[in-house]
Amino acid sequence: LVPAIGMAFEVKEMDNTGGIMARDPRNTYLEQLLTGKMFFFSFFQLGMVQACAGFYAYLVAMNDYGYPPHLMLRSGDSDYWGNYPLYCQFVGGQYVNTAGEVDHTRYPGNHPPTFEYPLWDEGDAGYVKECVFPIKNVLGRDSNPNSRYMKYVNSEFMTDLRKEGYDTEFKVATAISYDHNTGEGGADMVSIEAIEALQAAGYYEYTPWKARVSGFWNSKWLAYDIVGGVSESFADSQIPTSKINLDDAEYEEKKKLKAKKKLEALSGGPSLATHEVRLYFNKMSLGLWSICLQDWTMGKTQGAVWYAQTEQLESVYGWNATKSSSSNCSVPGSMVVGSQESAPLMRKLKKGQEIGEGTGVAFTEALFCNGDRSYDRMLAKHGITWDYHHGRWRVDFSDVNGPYALQYPLTDREKDDLKTKAQNCWKLDDHPNQVQYCKDTCSTTCEKVPGVDRANTTIWEGGDGYDVKQCFSISSRMSQREALYQARTAFAVAIVICQLFAAATVKTRWQSVTTLGMDNTYINFGIVIGCITLAYAVYTPILNNVIQTRPIRFTHWLPGIPWAFVIIAFDEVRKFTMRITSRVNLKTGKIEKGWVEKNSMY
């Protein structure tokens, strides 16, 4: 804006072809301030160069953080990017931990990363072949989660939260809190079967080492505390922020708030308002949805996957559910690897039909498991525990004669349902993609809490001298998200740099800028102010949160500069060509406009 205002103080150009008297009077009908030639010059000449500069800077930034251009083709469809983990096929490379130590036991071309070595590094000439996102093949319902079992969990605490204005009892870290309701919009969910189908095809979760050595990296993403009450980002966060504030409380009040916050964590984390539930389910769930554990025949389907790219569907086609599923599917006719019958995630193709939209199967039933053993703990509260010695459920007391004054006794049907879900979820307790349970602190090197111990409520309440922490890896999607913000910022920087250079080149319409010089104090002041404002927008935390910019590397300021010189060179050549093709007619004393001036002079 300031350089534009400074144009009003620009000195006149010297016309060495006869001056203003050698030109015809201005045609007020055609030669106005805003003309088609000016729009064409601004948007289709300078504007296209600026757009190229922005996209070039964008691609450079993404590539520097581990996302080369060929990985991003169509990868932003259906809001996958930054919301779901990316699965890739690797050629060479190595898995490393945050310290850069190499996992020599696993080859990235044949094995997935582990919790301890989650990052992929190109090493010597390794590269990422191609990437896809897992298909969302579990249908959600357009309503807030309303599990009938949540009334049994700390009911008095839930009532207190409802009094404070929260309109849902959904808890992200408690498995019994989930049903098929996924908030406003009814977002569909990714199943563990879809993930295992990708892994069977050689696609493994991708968190680039290049993101680890970036300025935006946060090692907590590898094992994020999902009930700690601290969201993972300022805006559009999935992990809820606790509304219990300890900062300004007095000593006695702080003790009460700490007890309440611990109870909040035990119940599965902070409660979510309706819009927060929608935000949560628009991202990868913090746990695993299994179709097989709810319906071992995988026969309850409805329609097709709402949106999936051909590459996503091709990557899961031919997956053998019966032989390859960790949840022990038994799909009829699925014994031959690679056959159409062994592809329960896909429709059987008709003769001549190709894999494409509408061929992915959407399932109506799935069980959510996150390894918290909340089904077991609910049963134990009602006197039912698993006898590991005899391999069966044991009844220690009834709801009527038990040690607790229970407001809501379980029905026989609910007890049977909880038993089935508990036993099924045991199969996913130690799955590599499952929530990890650490003692006291979330980290990739923490001491794990065994699944058997998680069924003991006393453990969760600190009875064994440590706190149970629920930790989940969000590093893949957060690396995508932050790399995207970095690239967007680099894009904007390149555009602004080109515009500042353009302000210098449009100082003249006829003469070279080198002839007229840069003596306009107002334009120079505007260019300096523009640079300062741009730097302020890039490196100020407040504006980073408000307009979603990020502090970028110095090298990401540079991609726009060559394009800025292209703008100057292009316009200088245009004006030079205009000056040598427009000549004064010696007979008439008038300027005869050349082709360049007729078509580009604005």
C-alpha cells in the first residue's frame, strides 16, 4: 500500500522520442486509468511470474521438510493432509530415533517403524517411492457420541461438568466412551484393517527425519500425552485443553483443582463441546477402530467409501483378511492371496471394471479399542474379573451385595456386551499403531505399563507409585501440518518480495528504471516498511497464531528473489523493445507506435 501511495510523488519521465507534443491527444474513451492492457500486464504477465515464484517457494519448502512434489499430487483431497498419518513405500533409507541413532534390525522396504525408532531418514541414496493415506471405511453417524456406559464412569464428576455447560460426555481417551456417533457431519473413520492392508502392500507410516531437524519439530508428538489437558496446536486442535486452570488459584483452591484435574484425567481427559467433538473426529482417532472385532465376517456394509483416490484403493486391493489381520477375521472365501474374494475392503470387480471411486466398501460396524482396558475396569467395578489361571470370567460379587453403592447396576445384556468387547480389545493391546501406556512420563523410551496391569483400577489411581500416561504418536500428521504452514509462509514471502520488486519496475512506463533511478523517498520507504511488516508477520508468535504463519528458514526467503529479477528483466526488455520500435515520423513529427507499444503500453 505504501509503495502504491508513493507513486503519486514519482517524477515525470523524459521522453527522448519527441516529447508529449509528438503524441496524439489521449483518447478518453479508450486510454483510461484502468484498461484491458493494464489488467493483462498486471495479472497475466507480472501476476503469473509472481504465482510461479510462490509455487516454487512452496515446493522448495515442502521438499526441504521431507515432502517432495511427487508425494503431494492429489494428497490434499478430502482433508487428509495434516489430519491423518501418511503411509509410504520406501526404497532404501533407514529408521532412526530422535537422536539420529539407526535401527539396524529393520529394513524400511519390508518393515514398519517401531515406537522407539519412528523416523525415516534417506541415508545413502534412499528415497520415498510413493505415498497414500488410509481409506476411511468405517461409517460415522451425525450425532455426538452417547455411549450408554458413560453414566457408570464417575457420574458425579460428569454431572459437575454438565453444570459448567459442557454438552457431551465424550472422552477421547476412554474406549467405552465411543460409539458410532462422530459429531456434527458424521465423519467416517479409518479402520485398523485399512492400515494393515497398506502395510501388507509395503506402505508404512512416514515421519521424515527432515521434519525432526526443522525449527517446528516437537519431540512430544512421538508420544503425546492425550489426557494431559494440553492441545497439540493453537487452532483446529484435536486433543482437548483442560478448562481447569491452576495458575491463579490459591494454595487450598489449587489442591482441590489438582484433585479435580486428576479425576478428569482418570475419566478420559477434558470433556468436549459439540464443535470440539467434530474437530476431533475430523482427524485420526486416538486409538484403533476394528471391523473384524465387531463383525468377524466383515459382512455389515452400506454403500461405498465416500471418497478415496484410485491409488488408495489399489494399495489395499487383494489384502487377505483371514490370513493377514491381527484381529483374526474369518471372511468367507478369503483364503487366496490377491484374489477378489480376499479383498473384503473392496467390491468384487465386474468384468472390465477398473478400481476407482465407488469400489471401496464402507462398513457400518466397528469396535473402538485404545488399550486402556476400560471395559475390564467397568466389569471389575461390578464384581466381574478375568481369571487368568482358568481362562474364564469370574464373578466376585453382585451389584446388589458388592462393596460399592452403585447408582446404576449393569444389566445381564450389558455385562455380556462388555465381556465380549473386553476380550476382543485384548488382541489390539500391544499393536504397534495402538496407544502406548507409560509410567509417569510420555516418551518413546518410557517404561511401559503391561496390558494386564491396565485392567487394575488401583494402578490408574497411583496405587503402585506411578501415574499411568496414555501416549499416542501424532508425529506424522503434525509434521505434514507444520510443513504445510511453513510452505504457505514461504509462498506468501515470495509473492511479497516479487511485489516489492514490481513496485520498482512500474515506476516507469517508457524509460528504464536505471535511467530514472530510485530517488523516490516515499517508494523506498514503502519497500522498507513492506519488508519489516513481512518479517513481523513471519516471526511474531502472536501473528503466527492469528494468521497461521510460521518462522521460516532464511533459505526459504530466497526462492522468490530470482523470480523478482525475472519481473525486472521482463519489463526492462519490454520497455527497451517499445523504445526501439516506436519512432517519430520525420514528415509528420508524430510518433508512430510500434507493435509492442500498441499492445503493452498501459
